[in-house]
Amino acid sequence: MRTKVLATALMLVTTGMALAAEPLPVSPAADTPEHWRQPVTPFRIADHTWYVGTQGLTALLVKTDAGAVLIDGGLPQAAQYVLANLRSLGVEPGQLKFILHSHAHADHSGALAALKRATGATLVSNAESAVLLARGGSDDMHFGDELPYPPVHADRLLMDGETVDLGAIHLRAHFTPAHTPGSLSWTWTDTRDGKPLRIAYLDSFSAPGYRLVDHPRYPRIVEDYRRGFATARALPCDLLITPHPDGSGWKTETGTAGEMSCPDYVARAEKALEAEVDKQRKAAASH
């Protein structure tokens, strides 16, 4: 079944047709929303930047004369699908030089081990995320062992503000601790219609079911969220992209960009976080 799905996807991507409705396989480790596994036709975002993920999970390809960079890979079962998308855009596995990521959860980093193995690309991370990547998502401070994926070793650890340089593209890492302690956001300048385009790939800022008050393993979790908000709000941003494309209004099935700005994305997340913190504090005070 997997071979049939991938072959169909590659054929339709190459001919520019809409992909078949059949989603990628369900993982035996964890159930996931179907739109996270739904193939879509890769589409161009800017002169060097392409969307190569599924309908509900972003993966970005940045092509240069010196090779290519991939940011995020989706669920573990998406690895061959992403590779097929890269080939359809003229990028063979050996031409992928770097693999970057947003945060080290299974829905964004699950395919990284297989992608690294298939391409030999250098996996770039930071110290906080590298630990979780090496554990394959186990012992997550919020989810425990609920969201496992194949472990993968980071080849290069970045400092905040460091760049990954390839050809004429310089991708800058920004530490935005929030959704995870090691969350990374990325900015780079591409071109479109002959003009510079400052792209910001902002990581998730949600706190789904997280304990935000008196967290025993993460006492300063709320402070880190606020620090991440402040960093993201100040980033250069003509075009916002997010790991969950619908979180910023993208309609990936049609290749339509969202209209949300970076400040609006941050403000919405900040409002949601403060409301949840207030709720949890009131609940704690009542006991």
C-alpha cells in the first residue's frame, strides 16, 4: 500500500495534478489526524523556497546552487513521501546538505532519522532539542512516552542567532522556547517577483494540556513562553510560515498563503497562554 501511495504521489506531483485523496499510513505507535498524513502537491513559496510537506504538517525545501536545505520532515511514515517530493523538484538525496527542524516532537521530527540516513545530510539542532531527538521523543516533560519516533543524533548544535549558510541563503536560528524548551524558529531572505522576501518560520506557541503553574520539571515554563513571544515578535517577517500551516491560515491543498502577520500570530498565542495560566492559578488557589 505504501509503495502504491508514494508512486501515485510522485507521478501526480511531476505532472502538476492534484494528489490522490489517499493519506499516508497510520503509525502503529500513535493515532494522528488524517490531514497530517494527507499528501498535497509541492508548491513554490519564493524563488528558492518550496512547500514539500503534507496538508497539515509543514516541511520546507530551500534550494540553492550549492545544494538544498530541508526544514522539518513530518511524521515518521512521511520520510519516503518527502524524498519523493524532493526528487520531483530536482533534488536527489545526495544534494540535501542540511536538515533543520522546529521542535522535537514526532509530528515534525519523526521522519528526521530516515531522512538523514537516506541523504547523509547534516542534522542541525540546539542542545535542548538534541536531547529529545536522541531519545526519540521519550520522557517528554509534557507527554511522557506517548509520542515516540526513531531516535536521531544531531551533527551540529547551534547557538541562538547562529546561521546555517548554503549558497546565497543564510538561515538564522532563533531560540523561541515555548512549545518545547528547545523550540527553534528560522528566518531567511529569499526573493519573489524580483524583490527581497523576508521569510519567518515561527515555531508553535501552543500549550496543549500543559501544566503551566508549579510545573515540577519546568518551574520557569511561563517565563520561557514569554521570552519566546518577545523574540518572535521582533523578527523580520514579510511572510509567516508555521509548522502547522492552518495555524497561520495557509491552505496547503491549494498552495494559498495565509494572511496572518508574525505579530498577530504571537499575540493570539500570548492571549491563549495568559488565559490558561490564569485558569490554572485560580484552580490551584481553590484547592
